[in-house]
Amino acid sequence: MKRTLLLLGVLHAGAAFAGDVIASRAELESYLAAHTSSPLDALSPGARERFLVSLTFGRAGIDGLDASDLMDELDDAQIHAVLALFGPRALDVAPPSHAADTRGVEKRVREPGAIGALERRYNFYYAATRAIDREATDLQQAAMLGALFDAQLATAFEKAALRKADDHELRLLRAAARRVALATGLPAPIDAFRAVFAERVRRGLVSGDDANTLRNLHFIRHRMADARGVARTYPLAQLAPLPAFVDSPGAAAPSVWRFSADGRTLTRATLDLAPLQILVTVDSAPSRELATAVSADPVLAPLFERRASWLTRAPGVEDIEAVRDWNRGFPRAQAVMVYDRSEWPVIPDWRPARIHIVRGGATIETFDGWDGSSASRDALNQLLRRHGFLPGRE
């Protein structure tokens, strides 16, 4: 549900693009060659380079982009002007600007309008992360991301190096450490983020997002008391209130955090994977579409309510308030948060809206074809009949 990168959904099959909309990498290169000025010029040179690297195209046009630099550097009108180059698919996910906050704190910048040595190093790293195999499992991608971070950026987080970085460079290092720490939960990037955080505190640059990230990293390390203390230490961050956490010392892996009916308490409990059951991995819009369809189906709704667990990622990786909102919206598809990704080898790859049939602690079949069509609904029903959840045969 929570997204660091803005990934665009698929438009209906009849969508068309006007001739002046950039719909492929080749058209992008032609546009850049033909225009000496464009809305992209509002970005700093380094951010412009990263944004262009982040763009991906499919048969229907733009299908992926990273809007984080747009949010940090451009106002709302400038963001819309850039995304308009790529048509309605991009405009539909236009994010709000945070540029006023960025401009308010980036006072110490050595070379405005130029790509310095550290930013060049960061951009090389950024491009390498975009080349990570998207077909690899989430665990494999996390390992590759952690290895890239260690090899290319780790030394930039030494205390002396951070002191030398200007405010713009510090923002880039913060973004790198934040992404890798949340994606991998590895000690090195978590420590790197804490080092950047300390330097930003020293300079008076700490934002609400900094404080929220610090709290999330405490969650990843299962330090719930420390996580709760962040809001007291940084009251200006106005962090969302937390539920009570009730850990069960006897809980065995795999375990989950389960909300109370009123949403005020999360209790850790073991999830028994011995009986035949359904596990659904919840992440981003496709999962919401699946839950909407299942909840509205007179046959599937009661079946999934009895036999399925809707799993989100762990606190800190997934936003707690987002899961609470999910449960309010889907009373018949209540989500639980996994305690730690490492406890779930039964799910070899975490993808949105995947349905796993599990028995005896092992996955015996996975359905990855949900797209809301009648064909995918029929395929899901066949899967459920095949494993005895529904009467009849395929």
C-alpha cells in the first residue's frame, strides 16, 4: 500500500495517446534532441538526470516513474507541466509538491545548478538500482539493493564525510539510506540513516518525514518502546498516534500483528499454517481491487472470511494507519501485519494480490492472474475448486 516510487496503473484498452505525448523511450530521446528548453529544465541537473532514468514505457505508453525529485524540487504547476509531457497516465498520479519544505532547509549548497562529485556518485548508484532485475523475488531484490549500497555509497555515511556534504547532498544521502533501510531492514543502511538523521538534527534540518522514518526503523527492529518515544522527542513532526502493542512471548514463527475490533491495539499471535488455507499478499492498488471484488461476491466473501488471511508487510515497512483504514473499508477482508518478513519463507516472493494456497506449512499453488476480468475470476474459481474450497470440478 505504501509506495516510495509512484507506479502507474494500466489504463483501459481503448486509451489512446495524442501525437505530442511522449509514449516511448525513442520518443523521449527525439523530444530531448528537438527541444532546447522544456518543463524538465525546472529540475536541478542531477534531479533531471535521475527522473529521466526512472521512466519506463510499455505498449500503452508511460508505465512507471519515480516522482520523488519532482516532489522535492518543483511546485504543483511545475510537476503537472512535467507529467503532462507523458499524457494522462502520468497526470493521474501527479503527487503534491514538497518543494517549499526543501527550499526552506537547503541553505548550504556549494554548487547550485551543477552536479557535484557526490551527486554524480549518487546518480551512478541510483541508475544501478533501477537496473535491478524486476523479475527477481522481493528478497533477492532486497539483497541486491543492499549489496549496491554497501559497494557504492557506504563510505559517504561516515561522520566526517557527512560533515563535508552540503544540504543538497545530505538530502540525497538521506533518500538513499531511507530507501535501502526500509526495503532490506539490514543493519548497515539503518545505521546509515541514523547517521544522516543525526547530521540533519545538528543542522536543524529534520523534517516530519525524517522523524517518521526513524520511527519506522525502530519498528523494523521490533523496538516498539523506542518507536513510541520518537513522537515525544520530535513533537513538531506531528506523527500519527500509535496503537498499543501487545507482544506474546510465546508466539512462534510465523507470527502476525492483529488489530483489535476498535483498531486501538495490535496483538502478536502465531498463524498456524498446518490446515489448508488461503494467504493473500496485500500491497498497492491491485490488492484493493481484489478485496473489493471478493467482498462483493456472495460466494467468495464468506469463504475468504473463514479461510483466508490477508497479509500486509511488517510495521515500519507498511504504514500502520493504512492497514487500519483497510480494515475499516473491508470488514470481510481484515488484514494482519506480518511480524517479520524473515518468518515467511512460505511466501517466496511478495507481490500484490497474489493468492497462495497453503497446507502443512508449504505453498502448494499460487494464483497471480487477478486483473478484475471475468477470465481471471473464472481462473480463481477453478483454483478454489481444485483445492476443495468450492464444490464441483474444474
